[in-house]
Amino acid sequence: MLDYNHRPSSAEIINAVIDKAIESERAATAPRTYLGGSRLGHACERALQFEFTDAPKDDGADFGGQTLRIFEIGHALEDLAVRWLRAAGFDLYTRKGDRPDGEQFGFSVAGGCIRGHVDGIIAAAPEPLEIRVPALWECKTMNAKNWRETVAKGVVVAKPVYAAQIALYQAYMDASVPGVAANRALFTAINKDTAELHHELVPFDAGLAQRMSDRGVRILQATDAGELLPRIATTRDFHECRMCPWAKRCWGLPA
């Protein structure tokens, strides 16, 4: 029931204006025309196909202002992590030439249809850590619950999407940064609630990288052929489907 007596507070009005501006910026951003390497570990290939083709999302499934603010805070925290690691003695490069306007490290394969941009490349690390270089650096921000799970289980078990991203990036970056696949990647997780940091060294998983590469090719080939890949589940109440922004579209189509 609507409360006609409620008068928006100054905070509510300001937040609404901010959110509208952020949402407008998002809407004006050109959609991706490629499969992101950071997404290929997602559980459902059909969802990745929808994402790749920029299929319209279900009503109400677009990100609102608050969610977009959370994303931007995550990016800001990653920038802080770069500063912290450098202050600790890491020679960490986030862009070629390490200029603010420099090109970000990344790769492009399959005629530009599969691309990825890495958070950083470690060229040197404090000696006591015995980190072999060059090494890939990937950073993620998480809420306290997800951070604790990652600390307890490790990124490979707790966050398989991130593990797939790391393996794929190590594989594809080795051509431009020789040795990055031979050396363990450094994964950093920031607890957004407490500012606690978790770091772990992740060995290259060639098998996982190959599976993710094959998956990317499979999605591209199916899309070119006009074929729809299978759903991840047989029922709509599967947890991945309940969270999917294309659930209505997907379940309204043939299996």
C-alpha cells in the first residue's frame, strides 16, 4: 500500500538523483561485443550466450544505482590494493608503460570475440616471499561471508569463476608476457566489510584453461549457427536460474 503521507527526505532525494545519473551513465556505455574472459567460468553456457549477444534482460533485471555504486566501490578498492602492494615492495604493473593513460594489459583471440583485461603483472616481489616472476595478479572485492569462505577453502574451490579466469588469463597472456603461465598467480581478495586482505598463490591449471577456451569457442560457434545451448538446469527453480537476468526469456524458449 502506498503511503501518501510520506515525504521523501533530503537524503532520499539526493540518492535518487545520484542513482539516476549513474544509471544514465551505464545506459550510455556501449555494450560489449565480445565474450569476457572473466565470465567464461560462469556455470550456464546459455546465459553466457545471452550475455554475448546482448539479449534484452527481463523486466527489472538491470542493475540499479545502488548495485552500480557497489561495483564502483570495488574498483576503487582494487586501486587501493595496487598502492598497498607497491608500498610493500611489489613491482606491479597495471598498464603498459604503467602510465595512467596507458593501455591495459590484456589479450584478444578468436578474431576479437574473446577478450580479457588483467588487473596486473608482477615484475618483482619482496625476496622473502619467493614469488617467481612475471606473475599474474588478480584482485577481487567481497562481502565478509564470501571472503571468509574464500579464505577457508581457497579460491579454486570457493570461487570457481575466478579460478577459471585466472587459468585462462595465464594461458592467453603467456604469449605477450613469457613465463606468466609457468609461475603461480597472486590472487588478492579484499573484505569490503572489514578491509581484511587475503592473498594466495595459484598454480597454472592448463586443463581448466583449455576447458574454458573450448567453452568460448563452443559458445561462438553455436551463436554463429543460430543454435541455443542447453540450460544448466531442468527446472526453473534452480538457484542459478532464480538469479539469472534472462530467466523469463530462457524458460520461455524451447529446451
